[in-house]
Amino acid sequence: MDSPQPADGLKSTPPEHVWRLLTVWWDDFLEALHGYRPGRYHPIHLQDELCDGRYIVIHKLGYGGHSTVWLCKDQHAKVSIYVSIKILVADDGEDGKHFVSDSGNGRHLCLVYPVLGPTVDLTIKLDREQGKHRFQDVAQQVVGALALLHGRKICHGDFRPSNILLGFESLGGLEVEEVFARLGKPHTSKVTIQPSRSWKPLESTPHAPRYLVLPVDFSRAGKDLVYDPSVHVIDFGESFDVSKPSPARFGIPINYAAPEVVFDKSGATAMDLWALGCTLYAIRLGQQLFNLISEDEAVDLADLLQGLLRYEPEERLSTQEVLKHPWFHTRY
């Protein structure tokens, strides 16, 4: 015998279908809401406590397809200490200092890192006077990081400007309001559930937060924020050992993907070199909005990019050859 239907003729909404009905404003600046479902993102709110109350969430630093990243204060420290906590999607794994946190979507590995600053392209665009020379210094560090990886037979697999960050001076010793004075206060966008003709309306869902938090906008950060010259290459979720069979799929965006990735579905360290060429071009082109590139630099940079963006992987410059290129050793 069929179970009785509600008087209004609508069925109860199965929890596993609720994520399809979620909507939020500003979704160009926020993680995809469909990620809040079993096996994916951990729902997080400001002032949430993690690791048995040790860390309290005060702001959001960013997000990716496999994680969200939060600025947290260590409540066990005698003086104010702030850390970056990367919360992976449920049942994902990664090495590093970590703890686990359970949510309605599963068990999540949480990784504790130092707090890092903005992407390198944003920093260079904001620093109009020193941006050109800083770009050369940053690029040299980036190539050095790639050389270290490639020397150990590791391909990054997702090399692009958004995965290159600068550090900034420690927030240690500051009160939360002082941190907000430097980084800006967090802004939120309410998560709502779209009405449906087929299901009963719901007030909330156990799989998504009540609101999403916009990441720190470093372009609006306070003038007191001092950037560190060190460069950090992040997000090794797509990295792989080139001495083993290549992955079945590659996660790098198409506009940074080498021809062999796009057409042959294969890749090795040479795909990072192609992505490096695209990255250098993208960042330097952005800088052109503020400073015209000199003829001498244009010739040298074109020669460098031509060496990186060769169609055949084996014909591309190696990281060691890149580091010796004249473009890195000339102040234009």
C-alpha cells in the first residue's frame, strides 16, 4: 500500500537533494554551493571553534575545488597567534600538521599553516612603482621552486597565478579588531533555498552553512599591512610523481594547460613549464596597464616565453635554463 501523501500534495525534500536548491548572492566570489553536500565541503560559520576549542574562526582566506581556507586565532596561546586552516572536503587526505573535524557531510582533514598574503599578480598590480622589478624577483623565486620540484621528479600540475602567494608580516600579538583594521572585516552572504513545486519548503539544511563568507580582499587591505618578499607556491592537490603513470585526468584550467594535456591527455614536468610561460605573460601583461614595457625588455621577455611555450614538450626550456635567461638578470 502506498504511503499517504501530505495534504498539500508535496513530498518531503530528501536531504541529499537539498543542495540542488541552494542559492546565494555574489556567487562569482564564493565557492560553489553545490559543494555543500555529503562527501564535500565542511559548513563553517564565523566564530566556529575547531580542534576541541583551540582555534576560533575569524575570517576567510580563500577556497578551491577541494577545500576552504580560514583565518583562525589560537585560543590556547598566551599571546595572540593566528593561523591559516585549510579544511579539505570529506575523506580527502594530505600530509602536514593536522586534526580532523566532523560535519553533516563527513569527516574532514584540517591542515594548519602559517597565514599567507595575496596572489602575486594582485600584489604586483597594486605596487605600481616597484611592480616591474618585484615581478622579476618573484618570478626568479617561482622558477627556483619549480626547479626544486622537478629535480625530485614532481610535477605541480596546477601552476598558475592564483597558486602563487606572497607572505606578509606576522599578525601575532594583535587583537582581533587590529587584524580587521589590516585585513578588513568579514562580509557574509546568506544562503537561501529556492522554492520548488515538487518538494515541501525547508528552513535549513544540515549540509550547508547559513551563510557564506567572502574571502579577505587584499586589494582593500589597510596601509599598515607589510608584505614579505618571500614567495609561496601552494595547492599541490594536482601534483604527481612523473616516474609513475600520469593521472587519468588533469585539473589545470584550459588557459594554462599545455597542448599535450589538452590533446593527448598526458603530461609531465614540461606541462609546468608551459604553465609558467602563461603565468609570466599573464602577470606581466597586467602590469602593462600601469607601466609600458620597454623595447629591450619586450625582446628578452618574448624570447623567454617563446622558449617556454614550444609545442613539443622536450623542446621547452628547463627550469635551469630559465634561471640563466637574460630577462632575470637585467634591470630594464
